[in-house]
Amino acid sequence: MGIIYFIIRRIITFIPTLLGVLLISYIVAYVIPANPVRAWIGGQRVSDLELLERIKREYYFDRPWYEQFYFLVTSLLTGTLKDPIKNQPVFQELSNRFPVTVELAILGFLFTLIISLPLGILAARFKDTIIDFVVRFLALFGSSMPSFILYYFL
């Protein structure tokens, strides 16, 4: 009963958390002083104003932010959100890239393990020495830095 209750509670709290993160991300993107439609279809070099207006209407960018957010959430939940350039569902585009993302995450995790285990053993062996200090500094530095930047440098 305990583990089932824990899992159900986690699933129930996952949904509002996901909606909250989506809302906060959307509001941050909304207040940025940029034209999201122009950025979405190619930046400043886009000269087809008719295309810009069509996408604004089709994706609700000509409406208030709460209607835009509602459109985004319902489109994501129903799987009908499409890329305006390729005219493919967004989830199809994500599913095409998902295997590479998982591969990169697994390789990054293995790479981290290969480095961190020997360094942790070394720091434990030479506790309170300069080696321990350097390993702790590297661990703090590595955990503070976003992983994609760290992997890029490594």
C-alpha cells in the first residue's frame, strides 16, 4: 500500500508541476521583446508578410497570452501542434530526435561515472590533502556548470 500510494501521489503532483513549468516558460518567452512568429519561420530575412499573418492567425499569436497558452496546451495534449515550416506534428519531430538524445544522455552519464568514481576513491584515500581539495573543487565546479557546456568542453 505504501509504494502504490507514493507512486499515485507522484503522478498526481507531476501534472500540476508540468503545467506550472510550461506556464512559467511560456510567460518568460511571451515577455521577451521579440516576434516569435518571425523567429520561428526564419528570422529577419523573412519577407513574406502574408505567411507571417497566416501563422499568427493559425497559431493564435494575434490573441491574448492566455488564449495562446490554452491553444498550446490543448494542441500538445491532443498531438495536433504542427511545425509551420515542415507541416509535421511536433511529436513526430521529437520522436525522430529522441533516440539521439537518449544516446547522448547515456554516454554522458557513463563518461561522468568513469571520471567521478576514480576521483572519489582518490579523494577518500587522500582525505584532507591537496588532492582531496582539488577533487572537491572539480566536483563543485562540474556540478555547478550546466552539463551541456561541460560536455562541450570535455
